[in-house]
Amino acid sequence: MREKLLHEKASYLRDAVFSASDGIVTTFAVVAGSAGASLDPSIVVILGFANLFADGFSMSAGTYLGVKSEIEYEKAEGDSHTESATPWRQALITFISFDIAGFFPLIPYVFNIENKFALSIFVVGFLLFVVGTLRGRYTKKGVIRSGLETLFVGGFAAIVAYLSGFVIRNYIV
């Protein structure tokens, strides 16, 4: 029984950390790519919200299908330890985590705050570090190391997005 509960909690943690991190990174990728391309802030908001809803739904649908497939496979193989797993709950955790975390990079644009891109960079860096430290806390790994790891992986994705927007805007279109 303890093993089932532990597995269930771990799967919720996995989905929350993965989707929150992805929500932050993909939404900031829209922000960074738009900044690199020198797009109008209103376009950043439109693209950012389109990303939040479309990618959040896509991830939650993928989580639902993935968890359902895992349960069905394990049942077919005679393993019943995932009986308490609920694909709908996993999908909901994914959607909510993605959309809440993913909204933060858009805050300076939604509320028309000065130095939008710089503030978004700061917010994203801070949040990625926090998500990483929470992951480290639950996994009993070094919280600072885990925070920095999440920050650097997400930061690299942001740099790629910014450079993509810059290169496409200045050298392709």
C-alpha cells in the first residue's frame, strides 16, 4: 500500500515539475523569440496566451494518454500497482501547473510594466531556480544544485529562442 501511495505522489510531482518548468520555458521562448525579432508587445501577449492554452492542453492530453497507456500496459502484463492512478487527475495537474507557471513570463507584458523583457528574464530565472530547488527538496538531492540545473537548462532554451527570433528577423525575413 505504501509503495502505491509513494508511486502516486511521485507521479504527481513528476507531472507538476515537468509541466511548470515547460510552461515557464515555452512561454518565455515566445517572449524571448518575440523580443529577438523586435515584435510589438501586444503580439507577445497574443502569442504567449496562445502558447499557454494550446501547449497546456496539448501537454495535458499527452499526459492523459501516457498515463492511461501505462496503466493499460501494466494491467495487460499482470501488474496492478497503478490501480489508483487517475489519468484525468494527472492531466489536470499538468494543465494547471503549466498555465500558472507559464503565465509569469507574460506578467510584464500583460500589465505593461517598464523594461518588460528584462523583468521577464528576471522572473523566469527566479522561477526556474525555485522549481529546481523544490524538485531537489522532494528528491532529497542538493537543492542549490538542482535549482541551478533547472535554471541553466531553461536558460539555454531561452537563449536559443531569442537567437532564433533575432536571426530570422534580421537575416531571413
